[in-house]
Amino acid sequence: MTTHAPVGIAVVQFVPTADTDANLTAIAELVATAAERGARVVVAPEYSSYFVNPFDASLLDNAQDLDGPFALALATIAAQHDLTIVAGLVERGTGDRVRNAAVAVDGTGVIAAYRKQHLYDAFGQTESDWIEPGPLGEPETFVVDGLRFGMMTCYDLRFPEAARTLVDAGTDIILVPAEWVRGPLKEHHWETLITARAIENTVYIAAADHAPPIGVGRSMIVDPQGVPIASLGTAAGDLAIGWASHEQITGVRRVNPALYLRRYRVAPRD
């Protein structure tokens, strides 16, 4: 069996704003530090390209295509450091709504894209007023140094079948750009759901959130046993790095073959 060296994964935590250039500057600085520390994949938060609170019509004015200037700038940063960046993008949609996309970008450009499927119409919020839901279908994944990565976004964490669909597509590591809004017990939900998705699927989870005052922060990387191997507090402009390996996944699945033993499959619901 082919063996691979552990792969460094970084979660970067900052406060995205309505200034796309400032967001890119923050990402570039964090990516440079992550690369110096050995990261091969860097995960930035949801809405990294543009964010306002509350949402308004400026989302539509600042939406971009997948091959637009934000993604091109990420590709330049990725090429400078020979790594892959995953970040949230406000993507141009149809009609008067935009798409909440997560893009994976290396030095060649966008290599995978995911549009958030479960919109945050909860806890008094209605994301669907401004965002169109992503289509259902086969997940887009990408491979770095022998490990397969898949993506989901923020509120998707509350739906176990979303993660299971990624694992059925061969994903070893699920990356989660997020804007996990603060509120009663929300930090507890964040940490519990990340841990649960890792344990039940025996995969790594790397989740990057906005720092306060709106997000909870606490970006983290969790291993296939649900153990946090790298995590942050609430500081903006910070990052954490963890190392993921096939050997760890294989070892956990040998002891706990839950994926093999399950008796249900996931089916899409229109």
C-alpha cells in the first residue's frame, strides 16, 4: 500500500468585511504564515470575499463569478506558496439572489466548488432571502498529497447526511468554512457538531469561523476519533495547523468499522 507523509492543514480565523481587498490582504498574510509552518491546505471562513451584517442588496453588487478577481487573487497567493486555499465566496447567482460558495483554489485556479445546500433559516435568521440553495448532486472533491478533501459550509454541519454524502464520495477530510453566529449555547453546538461529524464518519474535520463579534471563533481541526488536534480561541488574525494522515484514518476504521457496518444509505430529498 502506498504511504504518504502527513499533510498539514491550517484553519485561519479573521473578520471578513465589505472590503474585498482588505479580506484578501488578511488571507494572504495568514496563508504566508501557514505555509512557513508547513501547511499544504488552508481553510478560510465563509463569506471571505464579502460580508455585511445584516445582509443587504450590496451582496448582489459584490457577487463574483468563480473565475472572477477574488478567485484569481487566491490562485496567485496559492501559487506563491505552493498550496491549496479554500475560502467562502459570494458568487453571482440567478435573479436577485447570490450563491454562498466555497471554492478550492491552487496555483492553476479553481479546482473544486461547493454551494451551500442548507441555508441558515434558523435562530431568527433567513439566509434564503438573499442566497439561493446549492444544487444536490455528486460532491466536488480534490486531492492533495494523497488525501481527498470535500467541502460543506457552516449550517450544513447540522445535517449528518451532508457529511455522509462526502464520505461516500471518498472524502478523507471535510473542510468547513463558516460564519457560526454567536448566541446562547452556540459555541457548544459548534464544537459538538464538528466532533460528531468526525466521529460518526471516521474522518478529519477542519472548520474555520469568523472571529467575534459576530462569529464564535474557535476554529479547529478534529481527528477521526473526534479529538481536537489544533484549535483557536476568539482572536482575529490567528491560525492553527494540524497534520492528517491515511494511517490515522485506517487505524481508527480498523477498530471502529462503523462505515462498513451501517445499514442505511443517503438519498437526496427535493
